Amino acid sequence: MDEELFQLSLVELRARLARREFSVREVTAAFFSRIARCNAELNAFISVDIEGALESAQALDALSPEDRARLPLFGVPIAVKDLIDQRGLATTAASRVLQNAAPAAEDAACVSRLRRAGAVLIGKTNLHEFAYGGSGAISAYGPARNPCDPSRVCGGSSSGSAAAVAAGLCAGALGTDTAGSIRLPAACCSVVGFKPTHGVVPTAGVIPLAFSYDHVGPLARSVQDAAALFAVLRGEPLTLVAPRRLRCGVVRKYFCDDLSLEVARGFEAALSAARSLGWQLQEVELEISEDRLASNAESYAFHQQLVATRGELYQPATLPRILNGRGVRMEDYAEARRALDLFRERNRRCPAGVDVVLTPSSPILPPLLDEFSSPQARALELTMLRNTRPFNVLGWPTVSAPVGTMVGAQVSAAWGRDDLVLAAAYAIDCVSRG
């Protein structure tokens, strides 16, 4: 098939499939051929489901025009982060700890929604082991490589999902986000990542990192495509309308400290795009909580039995992070969770006078893979995640959209304003792409 196929937007690909310009089976086979050509270099996929995907494609090709029209993701090839159950494939979390896991008996709730919407699920993507890192460099299967520059990390933890989308190995992908694990790799790979409001997309069937902060969301090549996936994931339709006269808060304190030159330029480009849209810009501040006690305790609670029985199978960089939660007392965890609830209640809305806030997605460009073999690797990851994690604590919906090569800008809005934040990011995305 023509190379143009792999650059089509998700929305356009779905429309052309529904019009029978291609068969679902031939498109699915073409994507598998592309994966076979490209994955050796990028290492984006851990496993693929050729037989299951082609079987689904054949069933979709047999549908009537009326049935095709009612499926919002008809025939679209979607990849799933290997932290999320997909029926018939093992969920490994990119770890030797789960290397002998049996295939999942059923789909995670979010995957089931994609399947019912007509998506073709093509395989499981690489990630930072158990999602416990921001580089994507730590995986039992080796790191995913950045399609923009294979010498650099993809960001984590949804590294393979971002790489697969950026390289045209799928039309969209699922990721998870506990401290930035959708938005950071999206920024690093010059694609779009969306973290919905906490709790809007179900996490049943997803291996947790820290359930109080975990989110499931889409990665795609445009905000429009991400919105189409999100509408299916939450089970409600969504119409993107670029907002007018939006009041946009610019958050420089904390989020703009020590930016790399390329990121600073990209962020200024995002501000220029917002001005060109007629938005009213004003500088605001956000309350920041850096307490990790609750997340550490929740991570250890999930891993406790695995650590006791298979601790030697974890990557050396992962196990110490998990053990950070071992000594947390129940009463201290309860107090930390209460503090989180109060923090979210206190910050349920944007700062007074603004509808959305705009920040850089990461303060630095994606570092070189070689830098993650040094003792400074964890500090480097925490720097990469500095600007994304606050919105997991808040629980706010946040989009990272590209504003330069391997540079993203985040648009965030108050709790529950998912439609608004996607519409605002869509407007900036349209201006940024010209």
C-alpha cells in the first residue's frame, strides 16, 4: 500500500474505510507489514496479534454500510500499552516478573470499549517496567527508541505507544498516566497525549502503579484523533469546537524554571498561537504538592507479594523505587489520602479569572539513551516529569500537543472540563500545524 496510508489521521482513515476505499483486512495487513519493517529499530511493540486482528478485520469487512456507519472507530488499527489487558495476549508490564503470565482471558474495560467501537487491536506496546519511570529506558525487552531521534529516549512510561503512533505503526494507542506517562512520551515523540479527568476512563483490567493517581488515555497524531479515541473511552460523544475569547492562565512559576532553549522557544510559540486565537492571557500560579507518600504506599501494596516471591526478577532500577513504600504505616497512608482529597477539593477549579492554563510539557528535550546508564538517571527522570505530575495530583484533564520537534505544551482545565481542554488544545494544535 502507498506510504500515505500510514500518515492518514485516525479520523480520515476511519472515514475512508467506512466508504470502502480500502478493506479493513488489507489495511490491517499493511500495518503489520510496516511493524515487521520498523519495529526492529524502534522496539515499540512487545507482542502483536496478527491472527486475532485479521479475524476482527474480516468480521468488520462483512458488516453492512449501516453497521459501519455506527462504529466510531470502524477498522482503525489501535495499539495497547502492555500494562492493560487485551484478550488473548499476555500482560507483561515489560517485566521478567510477568514473563510467564497466561494470556488475558478478557479485555480491560477500556479495551472492550475500543473493540465495541470497531477498532482493530493489533498488539501490545513497550513501556518502562511496571510504568515506574519517566524515561522508557528500563524494560525487560529493551528500551523503545524515539522515531524523531533513535539515540534519544521516548519518555515514559508509555514509551512504545508514543513511538508506535509517531512512526505510523498504528493510528492511535492507549497509554496510562500516573505522573505524566502519556503526556511526557507524547511530547518527546512529537505526538498528542491526553490525560482525562481522574476516574473518567475506567482502569479495571489495568495493572496499577498508584490507583489514586492512575489515568488511562489516548495517544494520537492530532488532538482531533485523540478526542475521537477519548469519546469512545468515556462512552459519550464529543464535538470539538474551537473556543472563542478564552481566558488562558500562563503558569511560569515552577513550570518555566530552567527550561532548555528549545522548550522555551516551543512554549513561546504556544503562547503566540493562543494570542492569535484572540485568547486573553494572564499569568497565574498553581498550588503544587510534591508529596509521594500515598503513591509509594499504593505501589508497594500491589507489588508486595511479587517482591516477596520474585523480587530478583525486577530490573535493578525498579525494585528500589517500589521498596520506597514498604515502610509506610497505615495511619500515615490514611492521612496522606485525606490530604490528597482535601488538596483536590481545594483546587477543583482553575485559578480565578481563567478557563484553562498553559505550561510546557517537560522542561527539557528527551535525553540520550546513554544518559540512563548513569547514577543520575533517576534525577533526570524526575526533571522530565516535573511539569506533568502536578496535574495527576490535581486530577485535572490535560493535553500535551507538539509545539516543536520533541517539544510539547500542556493545556489543562479544571476537574471535569475534558471537552473544554480538548477544544482549547485543538485550537492551538490547528494554529501550530498551520
